[in-house]
Amino acid sequence: ALENGVSQLEEGGGRFPQVAGLRFTFDPSLPPMEGRIQEVNVRKGDDWVPIDPAAVYSVVTNNFMRNGGDGYVTLRDEAVNAYDFGPNLEDVLSDFIAAHPGYEPFTDGRIALAE
């Protein structure tokens, strides 16, 4: 899924991943879908540890991506126990912004270019 997310940088594709509890580095000089993702770490308590390819992780996303939108077919085809839960994303976001006036977005290093 992360490879897909960085596969259309040159074309300005809208599929760039937004993540939480995960951070990754990628190399845009490599061909799409051929190893652009260089390193992936997941939060474990207060630490960051390398992702375990054999582990199963919980992922929260919207229905568009879960159903394979923007090329995220891995989320559609490989999900285990996928289900819809809770309010619509736009309602959650709207409620959050209303409850936190003056919120200013920030970056925190979750996504970085490989050196």
C-alpha cells in the first residue's frame, strides 16, 4: 500500500498516504512500484521499531481507499476482517475543527525522503 502511495509523485497523483503510528522513508528517484519505500517503522509504546512483514496490523481508512480507490487494491484484496464502523470521515473532521478553533496543521517527520 505504501509503494502505491508514492507511485505517482511525478504526475501529482492524489494517492499520497497520510499516516499515524507509522513513519517511512522513500526514494523518489527509483521507478514506481519498484522499491521506493526504503524504511518503515511502527510505533511501539514510546519507541519506533521496524515493521514486521509477518505481523497483522490494524489500519483505519476511508471507504474509498478500503474499496481499492486510487490504486489501493492491497487494502481491498488483502484486508482481514474489514468492516465499516463509526461516523463518516467528513463528520468526524468537521466536528474536530469545530471543537478546536484555531487548529494549525503541522508536520512531525512521519514521512521523509531517503538520503
